[in-house]
Amino acid sequence: MKKIEAVIKPFKLDEVREAISELGISGLTVTEVKGFGRQKGHTELYRGAEYVVDFLPKTKVEVVIADEQVDAVIEAIVKAAHTGKIGDGKIFVTPVEHVVRIRTGETNEAAI
């Protein structure tokens, strides 16, 4: 099993969620996060004063899937989240050793 974490632009969340759902994946976790990469934030003007916004609002989508679904999920996220502009985000894939569904006690792939 693998955990996919995608950090995307917030307005792309619905498209990413729909793309993942179309693959038959029903569970995901969404978190509002802040951060920056190469984008490095930006300068804004507020009441005549300039200030730097270091951390930009992003959305993190997390999903745990079977190994054979990884490529399809990554492709769906990239297609749905792509704008072609800086700050489109990143996808991280990490191994998951063990999963337990608390309600039933099911484990591993039966639990996802």
C-alpha cells in the first residue's frame, strides 16, 4: 500500500476529488495548509503599506491506496491540478506498512 499526499492550489480541490473518485477511490483526507516552494510567497499592499506573504494557502489531499493504483492516481491528480503556472503543487508517495479500520478491526487493503 502507498500513501499519496498532494499539495495543490485550493481552487483545484473539487477537480482533484472528482478525478480520484472516478478511479473508484472513495476515501480521502483534505487539510488546509500553508507553505511555499519556488513560488516564495509574494508582496501585497494593505492600506497603503506593503507586506510580504511568506506562506501561501494550499490544500493537502491524502489518500491510501493499493500499490497497483499509484500510477493512475498520480496521473489523475496531475491532470486535474495542473494550471501550468508556478505553485501548482507537489505529489509525495510513501509506503504504508499497516492499516487498521477502527470500527471493524479490518486490516491492510481490506481496511482501505
